[in-house]
Amino acid sequence: MPGTPRPHAVRHNSQLFASSARRRHHSRTGSFSQSFSHRLVSALGDRRAALDSSMQASKTSFWQDDRVWYDQFTSTDWVHDSIADAYRVKALRSRKDIRGRLAAWFDGAQGWILVAIIGILTAMVAYFVNVTESTLFDYKQGYCTKAWYMSKKSCCDGASICDAWLHWSKVIRTDRLDSQGTQFVAFVFAVVALSMASCVLTMASKTVIPSAISLSTLDENLGAEVRRHDRDEEGRKRSLSPEAIFTETQMRPPMVYYSAAGSGVAEVKVILSGFVLHGYLGLRTLIIKTLGLILSVASGLSLGKEGPYVHISTCIGNIACRIFSKYSNNDGKRREVLSASAASGVAVAFGAPIGGVLFSLEEVSYYFPPKTLFRTFFCCIAAALTLKFLNPYGTGKIVLFEVRYLVDWKFFELIAFIFTGALGGFLGAMFIKASRIWARTFRRISFIKKYPLLEVFLVALLTGILSFWNRYTKLPVTELLFELASPCDTFTDSGDGLCPTREHIPSTLRTLLLAFVVKAGLTVITFGIKVPAGIYVPSMVVGGLAGRMVGHLVQLFALRFADSGIFGHCDPTGPPGSCVVPGVYAMVAAGATMTGVTRLTVTLAVILFELTGSLDHVLPFSLGILVSKWTADALEPLSIYDLLTDMNSYPFLDNKVRPIFTSELGDITPRIREERIIDISESPLVPAVELREKQEYLHMAGELDGGLPILKDGVLVGLIPAPDLEFALDKLEREDNTLCLMSTQVGWGAGRDHPGENAENEEDDPTDFTPFIDPAPVALDVNSPMDLVYECFVKLGLRYICVVRDGRYAGLVHKKAFVKYIKELEEK
């Protein structure tokens, strides 16, 4: 496996209480070799001279040892990854011959090659989804007699109706009449069938997590129950030993989640912050999510494909990292590539490459150096160019929809834009509250919880019944948003369209209000069902409907009081669009509502600008988004993705919101326990049985990625990470009577500075745990302010910090414990 310290060693995911019967057996012929004896002597004796003389050479060899592959549900150690990569680059650049220089040049080019491949593949998947989904969507109403695989638009060459397109009622009925009743039944049946097919596919990505790992939700289930070990049923604090916690968790049923459900943006955000979720970005998830997304979007449910594109593109990025060992073996480097991948997902979803870069920077990325910014931009441009070449919409454009406003906005409209922004923020905050209430009432009903397919069936049935009768709810979400945002060039006297004359504006408002109520209700109940689903465009559609209503009201007001002089040069006899453009209000409200739901700001302003191409309207868009952010933050402090992250026990430390600390590191440092330290004061040889007990104790405490400090006379001399320790113990043939070498001096000292030719043939002794020890763990004084601790965890990406008092070891604070402390601060 990549990343293991020795060749040909197999590493399995850690399981609690691995029985000795399941431990792997390795040959130990000639284990006590000359080199090991040499190291043992140096460990037992005082070899300061050898230590000093070989410091530089041995440092290199220590960090060149690949670290152990990370366990499931652990956090990445950014510092180790960064140091390991530095030594890899140093070794590469030390070669001065032509081959060495070519290897160094190719190493530098790998990142660019990788992001280009990711951008191209993302665009190809997006093209496949767009083309297939649009044809399937039209199948709900009929099919093309020219060719069965053609969508209505391509069948009728852009016209709204033609003889080649045959409605299902004409096919089903014997009298071949176009009956609305038959058409309605066929429509509802198609909605339910496509939704159910998508759900069945999604459920194939089922993953079961052992109950000992306390996570609440991994697939946008706002109705998940948050488990707390440290509280009783009344919410009072209680202290339990790790053994009691372990026994209690074993009694609970395992947690089940579906990696292809929902949008996946919250999980991608957490993964990029350094949390490890094996399988969440795998090939299986990619295939299931792509096919499931086609079916769910084609069904006509109130969901979008933009969020899932972020998850799909990140999956592609994760799989593509396997091409180069530089990225496949280093979790820190891999996350730089995943940041670029997530951006390309947004770039192809909206046709907005710059918006994609800003999305990665503002929403999902945790660590975003300047080099990654440029690579992300390159990845988005590669994706956008490929999509333009493939031409999925048949228009030669890459944008989701393109709107052009020819009439500039008037100064008096600023007040209306501010009101629209506030309305969007209010709608976004209310959506989050409504989604949470719905999830915690309806979704907690036992049979709904047990059978997710039943919920999808009920939501699809309701969507089909309600959507059919209203023209706006029946349209695909992107087409509806395009219609809402479009300016008026022709005006209908019937009042049915979105460009009514003055006397028909009230009837248009009634139609829009009905569509708004239906769409808002359906969006709330659809969010969180077990199908691939995004929230970006549905939230924009709900906002767009509200914004269009505000636009028509402002239009009516301006026409009615045209003589007052407030509205500038408004001609009441001319077409209504010459005075106020309602489409602009729809666009402002669409952006404002999406801001209310996701709390994206600059990204959205740029995406709206890229969709409209109108520099004149950047100010109204930006103003609406600013007001919306302030309004939403006042009503609901968490965005939809923050809420999902907050419900879980992810070790996600928010780097954007800094808490106010008044305490010191000593206040959260647990007391020293015998089970949590390795004491080598008397001898560097520690029984393997004792080490196994300590490792199992950490597992029971839920610290899969914890560490055991190594002390000598009370002074911290090193630390061995729990996954590394477990791996080292699993390599032992027998644990009963084995002593393991735990000296930290040896890692830097003798026996490693002269590898020689014989070293390659010589088998490493499995009882020598020296290569797994970190000889320089980060330590802070017990009186360090909590702000410094926060900066160390956020800026350095540490897993844990050792605590010292007067130079002697005083305890260890894990990142998860620090995150828990911050959550408790917020609750207070």
C-alpha cells in the first residue's frame, strides 16, 4: 500500500480490539542483525558524539521514511506531510546530472498535467450528464419520432411544438387524442419512476460505520440524532471512562450513510480541512453519483445538479491523484489538487471559471497557497474550454443560461434592490429553519427513517401532482430561472407570460405567487432525500420567483405614479420594460436567496456577472448579496453546510470564525494517565503486550488518530502516533514475549548514516519501532494563551499538541478535544 514505512507490508483499516488471531504474520529470519545490535547499544549507552556527528544525514533518512497511511475517520497530519515532501524534493534536486534535472522538471510539471486532466474529465462528465438529463427530462411528456434519443429542443429544431414530437396521450389512447388527463398520469408516473430509480442507485452506495465512531450524518440528513457521550438523558454532564464509553457505543446499532446522496459539498469541505473519509471520493461513488444525478434531475424534482458537480469533480481529482505517487502518497499535497478539482465542478456547472476559483477559495478550501490558486485557475479554464468544445447546450455557450440587459437601472431602484436583498436573505434563513424542522419531525417517523425509498416515492408523487398544472413549476429549474431573469422584448396581452401589459400585471403576480409557494414547499421537503441533489439552483429559483414579483410590483408602482418625478423619465404609454426591468430583480433575489442558504458572497456576485455579462448590473447584484448576508446572519447564524458540519463530530476547526478566548491551555489539558504515556526512564525496551493495551485504550477513548508521548524521567523525548503504533504491532509475529525498542535517540543517531550496500538486502527488525517515532512533537507551555493554541491547530494543521510545565511533560490536547471545547464555548 502507498505510504507504509516498509515495502511489501499490507495495512488494513483499524478496527477496535483487533484480536491477536487476526494479526498478520511475518518472517523474522535474521532479525537481530548487526545493525540492530548497533542501534540497541547506542540506545542503552550514551552516544552523544555519534548523535552529533550524524545529525544531518540521519535527519534526512528519518523523514524519507514514508509515514503510515492514515486511518479512516482520522485527521491529516499536515506538518508531517509537508516535511516529508520537503525531503522528497531535496533528494530529487540533489542529482545534478541530466536525468536528475529532467526528473526534477517532470516533478514540477506533474501538478499542471494533473489539474489539466481533471479539468478535461470533469467537463466530459458534465457534458454526459447535461445531454442525457435533458433528453430524459423531456421523456416525461413524449418522445421524438425522428430518433428516440433526441430531446424536444433538438427534435423540433428549437421550436416549442412540432409534429415530430409525440405526446404520450396520443400513444396510449386508442382514439389518438391529446388528452390532458392521460398526459397528467403519464407525467406523474415518469416523475415517480425516475426518482425511484435514482434512489435505488444511490442506495447502492450504502456504507456502514461501526457504532464506536460517533458520527451523526454523512449524507445531508438534518434529522440525524446527535449523540453525546458526556451528557445524560437530561443533558447533565457526566464523566465516563473509555471502557464505559466503548461498552455503551457497542450496544448501539451501527450508523448507515449513502455516500452518493445529497450534494456532498459539506463533506468535501470537511475532507479538504484534513478529515479522512476513505471511499467517499472513490470510483464507485463517482459512477453511482453521476448516473443517479442524471435520473434525479430528469425526474423534475426541486433539486439542482450544481452541488453534486463539486462532489463528482472532487472524486475525479482524487482518482486522478493515483497517476503520480507524489500526490497519491501525500495527503497534504493531494488536498491541494482536490481544491482545484472542486473549483472545476462549479466552473462547468455555471459556465463560470472565475466563479469556480472564488468558490474554492471562499467555501471549500482550508489551505489555499498562491501556487494552488494559479493551478485552480488553470484547472477551471481547462474545464471551461473543453465544455465549449463539446457544446452541451447546442448554443455554442458554456453558461447555464445567458441573459443580456440592454436597459440600465435607475437610481430610485436602489431602495427596491436593498429590499430584494433583505427578502432573499430572509428566505434563505427561513429555508434552513424549515428544512431542519421538517427533518426533525417527518424524517424521524420510524417507517420513513427505515425506508428512504418510501420518502422519495411520496416526495416524487407530490412533486408530479403539484408541478403539472403550473407552467413555471413544470419547467426544468435552469429554464425557469432563465425565463424569470430574461428582459422583455415582446409583450403579451393575454397576461399569461412574464411580459404582461400594465393591466395584466396583477394576474401575472397571482400565477407567480402560486408557483413560488409550490416551489418553496417542494424545495424544503426535497432537501435531504436519498438521491443526488444540489441546493444552489433550486434556492435561486425560489428567490427568482419572489424577485420577479417584486420587479412587477415596482414596475406597476412606477407606471402608476410616473408623473410624481421620483421615477425619472418613465413613459407610462411605452412598453412596461422601458421603465423597470423585472428580470434584474429576479436575478438580484436569486443571488440573495442563494447567499442566505449558503453564505457565499463574492463568488455569487461574480457568477451572476458571468451569467449576465452586464457590468452595469454588478452593483445591484453585489448590493443585494451584501444585504442578504447581513439579514441571514442575523436570523440564522449557520449556513446549510455549516449546520450539517456542526451536527457531526467531524474534527472540523473553522478557520473563518475565530472564537473569543479568555482561558489558557492548562484549562483543557487532561491529567496524565499511566495508559496514555510510554515511560522509557529505566529501559528503552517496552513489552509489546503493554504497547497493545495502550493502543487499545486510545481506540476505546475514540482517538483513532491519537498519539502516545514517550517520556524519560518526566521529560518529553518523542511521540508515536496511534496508527503507526498499531501498524508496527501488527507486523510482530508474537506479542507475548517480545520487547520493542522505543528509543528516540536512535532515529537520529548511529546505524542510519551509512546505509551501505548490505542495508538493502538486510531485513529490518519488526521489534525496532524507532522509524515510527516522531522525535520532535510540537509542545506548548501550560500557560500558553488559547489564541496561540487555536493558531497552531488552524495554521499548522496539527493533530495534537503536547503540553509542558517547567520543561516537564504535563499532558496532550487532541484536535478533536479542542474542537469540542470550542463547540461548548459557542453553546454557552
